[in-house]
Amino acid sequence: MNEANEKFNFLYPRSRYFGEFKPENLMFNANLQYFAQRVSYISNLETGGKISPEEAYLEIKHLWKELKASKKELGIGKHHLNGQG
């Protein structure tokens, strides 16, 4: 493994997916892991005084909207709301 791959894997670790295998579930899981990683970075930047609480809030709010949109686009949870599955 080259140095660039090692750095990428260190900065953006991924966990194996053990849920029900469907393409949309895998995609949402990847989006969720990205969201969690970014929230962690933002939280650490705010804690370290590198960004303001307002900046942290706005960035996390933006990430949340992206995650929510991906959930809707992928149809995650749709069947449960209609009394199916």
C-alpha cells in the first residue's frame, strides 16, 4: 500500500457493513459514515478553538441536510412508513 492510500485510510476510516444487503443500504451506510467522520472533525475543530460554535453548527446542519436528502433519494425507511416490510 502506498503512502497516499495509507494517509487516506487513516483520515477516512471505513467500517464493514453488516446490515441487510441492498445497494441503497450500502450507499446510505457510506453516507452515514461520511457524516459521522465529518461531525467528529468539526467537533474537534470547535473544541480546539479553530472554528466558532456558530460555524460548527452551520456546517453540521448542512451535513445533516445532505444526509437527510440522501435518505430520501435512496428510499430508506419508505416501506416501514407505508406499513410494509
